[in-house]
Amino acid sequence: MKKLQILGTGCPKCKQLAEVTEQAAQELGLEYDLEKVTKLQDIMALGAMMTPALVVDGELKVSGKVPSVEEIKRWLA
């Protein structure tokens, strides 16, 4: 099971990142656990200096932008 973490304080881009991440995981048929990390202290501890950010299985994949579904699928595959 993939552990997906959306880092952000709940801004529109953070919500958009959560949606495209879920879409990518569902299109790949993956089992996943999606967690929203909203505390700044926790976000910084995961290595993100800008939000929104995506962490897959503990590895920061993107920070400061919303990638495409196709980009996220490559990181999940």
C-alpha cells in the first residue's frame, strides 16, 4: 500500500493536488492511504519549503506546484 501525503494548509492548490493525486492512484488501481498534513511544523519536517507538496512513501516528490495526473502516475508506478 502506498502512503501518500499532501502537504499544505488547505489552500485551493492543496485541494487540487489531493484530487489529482487520488485520480492518479485510482487510475493505476493502487491501494493507498492519503493523509493531509496541515501543520507547518510537520510540513517542514517532511522537507517541504513550499506548498502544496506531495510525499510518496516518505519521499518528497514535488513542492510548490500542482503536477499533472500523468506526472504523479510516473512517481506512483
